[in-house]
Amino acid sequence: MAEDIYDVAIIGSGPGGYTAAIRAGQLGLKACLIEKDERLGGTCLQVGCIPTKALLFNAEIYDHLKAGKEFGIEATNGFKVNWATIQARKDKIVLKHTRGLEFLMRKNKVTVVKGYGHLTGPRKEGVFTVEVRGASSVKARNVILATGSEAKMLPGLAPDDRVLTNIEILELKAIPKSLVVVGAGAVGVEFASIFKSFDADVTILEMLPRLVPLEDEEISKELMRAFSKRGIKSFVGTKVEKVEKANTGIAVAFTPPDGNQQRIEAERILIAVGRAPQTANIGLEKTNIKSERGFIHTNEWMETQEPGIYAVGDIIAGFPQLAHVAFMQGMVAVAHIAGKPARPLDRDKIPNCTYCEPQISSVGMTEAQARQSGREVKIGKFPFSANSKASIVGSHEGFVKVVADPKYGEILGVHIIGPQATEMIAEAVAAMESEATIEELMFTIHPHPTLSEAMFDGIENVYGLSINI
């Protein structure tokens, strides 16, 4: 029997990989998905986006319960957190969607091969051979690398029951009474938010001058204010000097901007200082692919320097490490392989979302970036405290900020902190993608009462015409 030759072999079943596999099947390509782990879905589904957001939703419910008296709901017999049930619900959600991926592979006639995929070199007679440790080799005319990333660790530390990454913290058997979080990017502030909601004593240590340092500066200031109000202690511009075991927990020595070294003890420490691409052991050295600090460069169709080998997701240089970026990169790569129409990703139109409380989302330029570009800039800003739906749902924190070029009414960026910010940003992305102007959105009717009206008022405020402030 002749050996199967696939149109495309995909190494890694995270968001970029499984999306590419499904789209390949939809376009009539013969596809093979290679996955080293027992279950499909990668970091995002198994130990990242999905389980984390499940815990954040539980935390949100608990916050509402604690504020129940304001809404006329009093727990006369009290209530308590059942952490085992919360964890079981999280795991149930992950398992449901893992099985959903398995079904989608069958539906789209994608062959799943379990094992560690490894490149063996360029095409030979138009075909790549991918070694799969734990299985036989796979032959394909094209290959997509979607091997994802892993949590970085501070020098000298290793994950254990006290020193945690995103993986270990999701498996805690009990809520820690105290937690130190090193790093105030999305992962750090989300877990800080979760465990503060569940009444842990939380301290954040961030090396850069502000929380969520990639966001607009006003967003960072508002999050610092909101976290301080919640009782989360935040140190920015701060260097972690030493982490060591102490009694049943950990001790952290750190130096804040004033130069006076401090020491804090806690039950657990979460290291959330970024993620490194997993490209070290996949055979890049046997190809023409060049990497930079482990990141791979591609052209606009996600093709590497080795013709026929594409790369998507967290391993790509120049793009944020976000699941929805990987989704689109996977679809672009497969469309190019299949000879179908596609559009390259526009770096300036990628939404960024952080699911802490209050939520944060953004797209496009920050105010500082817009001004540094030499453009004329006008800012529209609207607080949720003036939005009727925010009053109804009891969430008044934050604002919508619109960065615009008044000459042509071009929307340069939108930045939101507040209730359901991560749901609201899609309107701004769609508007920017379709090149809608401020004037066009000023005459776009938004339903009332909704949180989305804050976007409308923010747009109107670019010209000082908001009705509600």
C-alpha cells in the first residue's frame, strides 16, 4: 500500500494548529494534525485562556454575592466558596471543548497523530518528512509549525507546589491565603484579580513603570487605582532580588523605586514574566529557517524562509502571543497553501483583552504612540459612571478612550477599561478594519440602555459632543 502523503501536516494542536487543520479540511485539503500531548487544544484550552476565564467568571459571581445587599439580596444563612466544585466546573468546561475539537477533526477528515513532531529537512521530490516520536513519520507537501509557547521562569527557580506558573496555579487544591505575583501583564493581573476576589492577600511586583505596560498609560493608571481600591498591593518599577522557601511558603526580597529593599512572605508565588517560544527541539536547524531568540520570521502569508514550511501562533516574531492572532494566522496560511483568497494580518488592528476586574481591551495606537507618529490627535473619553447600563449592573469603574486623527476622522485606537470591555472592543476592530470614520460612527445608532453606548459617547466626545457628560 502506498504511503499517505498529506497536503499539509500541522505540528501542534493549539488555537493556530487546530484552526489550520479545520480550515484545511473545509478547503478539501488532506490534513494531518500532530500533537505531543494527550489532549488537543494546546495551552489556551488546557492550561491557559479557557480555564483561567472560567475561574474569573466564578470570581465575578462571588464578588456579586458579596455585594448582594446593594441589590436587595441578603444571604441570611451566609455562603461559602467550594473550591473543589469551582475546579471541577473549570475542568468540565475544558473537557467539553477538548471533545469538541476531537469531533471537529473527525468532521473535517483530519488525521490526528499523537507524538512529538520534528522536521527532518527541506522537501525531497516535493515532499517533507516529519518524524513523529512515538509514531511513524508523516509525509506532507506543506508543513505548518504551531508549537506554541511556555512560561518563562526567573533564573534559579523551578515550578513546584509553592513557585507557580500558569499550569500549577490552575491545579491548586485550596485558595492560598496570600499570593505574590511577579509580572503585571495579562496573566499576572488576571490571577491577581481571581485570588483577590476569593479573599487572598495579593501583592503584585512589576519591573516596568506601570501595570499592564503595553496598554495606554491612562488605562494603567485606572487599573492601579481600581486594584488599590480592591486591596491589591502593587509595586511598579520594582526589581525582584531573591525568592526563597520560608516556613510553609515563600519569601521575596524586592527593591522598589525608592531603593529601599523590602521583604514579603506569602503562601505561594506566581511567576508571570512572559512566555518563550517552543522551537528549540523541532528541527529548525535542518532547514533554512532562521530564528531570533526562538521566534520565527515569516512573510505576510506566514511562510518561513524554507519554502513550504509555515509558522503560526506564539512562535512568530512581531506579533502578540494571543490565541485569536493564532486563529487568523492559521487560516491565512492554509488559504495560501490551498490557493484561496486571503488577507494578511494587520498588526494595528489586533484586539488585546485582559479579563481582570475591571476588564481591559484595546486596539490600535495608544495616545502616546499616535502623538509620536507626528499626527494631529484628538481624544474622546467617556466614563462608565455616566452610562445607565453600568449603573444597572453595578459596575462604574473605568472609561472608553478613543484616539483619532481629526483631519480625516480616522480612528487610530480605542482603549477600554470597565464592565464587559472585552466584549465591547469588537465594534472598534470592525470599524477600523472597514475604515469607518468618526463621523460615520457618530451616526451609528446604539441600543439603549447598553454598555456599548459608552463607545458611542466616546466617539462623540472626540468632537466634544457627548450627550451624557
